[in-house]
Amino acid sequence: MEEKFKQIVAKNKNKVFNTAFGFMKNREDAEDISQEVFISVWNNLEKFREESEVSTWLYRITVNKCLDLIKKRERQNKWGKIVSFFGKKNEETKHLAHHYHPGIVTEEKEMAKNLYACIDKLPEKQKIVIVLTKMEKLNYKEVALILETTEKAVESLVARAKDNLRKHLNKLYN
């Protein structure tokens, strides 16, 4: 089992980190989540029935860990947005200042910051499909397996996410 775990980590550590970074936009958070993902894999490897690909299982764990941390922070900082109106920076605004996803090629960090800010405004499922399809370059079938839905549903989510991103970006640049 130890050898199998080592192979999983070696083959997938960059995918897990990049996916976590796509959600969290912070190296430390992405590293922490990556560790949590592989701890979870270690603890559950014997239970993995191989009904899906290991990579699908890992993406599902990673997405869930990211969403859990985001929700936890939102609960902890429920008054953070009110405080930010008075000029104080909260945790959320600090993370937007310096983020860069290794999988995105942009010429200016400002454009990446604006894009991520717009992605963050998307509804949860739309955000997930954008990160997985556009940043992680997964196909609709893979995303459907991760989200336990149909390819058609993923296609629809991607289309709505693109429309919403377009609207948010137009507001920003027009």
C-alpha cells in the first residue's frame, strides 16, 4: 500500500497543487490543501474501490477541501465585508493582491488579479467548472465524473460561467 501511495503522490502532486491554487490563489493554502488531500488519500486508500480513476478521486477530494476552507473562512469572517467598507483589509482582500496561477499565461499580474476576482464572483458550481476546464484543462467527461453529473450539465455550467465572466469583465473594463 505504501508503494501505491508513493506512486499516486508522485504522479498527481502538481495536479492537486495547481487545482488547489486555482481555488485559493495562495501558495500556502494550496500547499496545506495538497497535504490534506494526500493525508485523506493515505487514510482512505484501502477503501478506494477503483470504480473511477485515481485522478478523478483526487480532483473530487481537492475541490471539496478547497470549498470547505472557503466556506469556513466565510463563516469566520462573516463581518469582514462590513469591516472592509471602513477601509480595513480582511483576509479575502489580502489574497487578491498577489495571486498567480502557474497554469495561466498572462502578461500582466493585474489582468490575472482581475480575472480571478471575476471568477470568485461566480456561483460555486460555475467557479468549479471554470477552474477544472480552463485552468486544469480537464475535458467535460472528466469534470462530470468529478462532480458526479452529466457532461451536458458541465457544458451548460461552462456556458453560463463564460457568460457571467464576460459580464463581470465588461463591467470592469468598460
